[in-house]
Amino acid sequence: MLVKDWMTREVISVDEDVSIMKASALMREKGFQHLPVMRQGRLTGIVSDRDLKEAHPSKATTLDIHELYYLLDRLKVEKVMSKNPHTMGGDETTEKAAALMLKYDISALPVVDKKGDLEGIITKGDVFRAMVSVSGIYQAPLQLCVEVEDRPGAIREVTDVIRAYGGRMVSMISTYEQATKGFRHLYIRTKDVENEELLFAELEGKFKLIYRIHDELD
């Protein structure tokens, strides 16, 4: 899955010299939590709603409302933004975007082209949407987790059993996390299974069936 297919293209940005009060108002108006920050048309930072909230004076301040508004109007986004933000290219994967967000504990990545021009922004919400879509949960509520040997042909053996019961694989993910050494876990979403109990019995007889579950979305 590529970033360009899930990012927000019509991105709204602000200049470095915009006040945090105006940036906050823009976020509230548009329902955004992040704004790329620009200087003369070039990306220089990113500011989040959390950055702006932390920049506001404490409720314990002795300033009156007029002094408070004056200070907020004088404080520029440049002073509170994250400078030189991590970025993504549109042709990079959403998986890489997710990994970078986890690594650096961030919630959004500006998307730039090869010249460094801003093309969009991808957020944790966008990544969640992509991951849920590729999981196949909307097409197949039944998910199986099977532990298989880490060898050529092992996955085919599992899918052949599922197909023998009319099952159609909607999605399949393989991971070594939590699996026994020399094995891997295979997560399969399937639909149109003709006899689930017989399928489960055969899988349990030939492999290690970790779990089976029907996800019901209300």
C-alpha cells in the first residue's frame, strides 16, 4: 500500500510567522490536528494541536484576558513547531510510515515529492484506515491463526485445506512474532467456508490452530 493512495492531498499549511492563536483557530475550523509549516513555499516544520495547547499559558496565570490574547497573538508558530520533520514520499509504503511514527513517537508525516515540495500529509488515522482495509475484516469476519513450519510449501498446505472446504482467502499475513522458533504464524481471513467445524478439525489435526474467531462489527 502506497502513501499516495491514503494521504490527504488537499493539505492546509501555515507560514512560520502565523500566530499560534490563528493556527489554533484554523485547526478547530478544519478539524485538523497537524499543520505543515512553511517558509517561502518550503517545508520547515510541523505543528500539532498538542504543541499549540502546551504553548498556551497555564490556567493559573495572573494575566487578564487582554494580556493573554496579546501574548498568544505575538507568539509565532515557528517557536513551537517541530523543526526539520520526518517526511515520506508518495511512492513509499504505509507500512514504512507506520514504522516511522512508532519509532519517533509522532502522529503525522508530511508527504513531499523528489524536489521537496509538499504534496500532502499522512496521519496515524490514515494508516489505521489502510491497515483495516487490507485486513479484509469487512469482507470476511472469520479469521484463523495457524502456526506453520518455516519452510517452502507450508503456507500452501494450509490454504489447500481451506480451499477444500470452499473457503476463499480474503487476506493473509505471515509473521514470526510470538511464533515458536522454526515456525511462523499465519493469519488468514476467509469466507464461503462450507463446514467450519470440519475445517477446524482438519486444521487442528495437521497444524497448530492458535485461534479461530468471528469478528462482528456493530
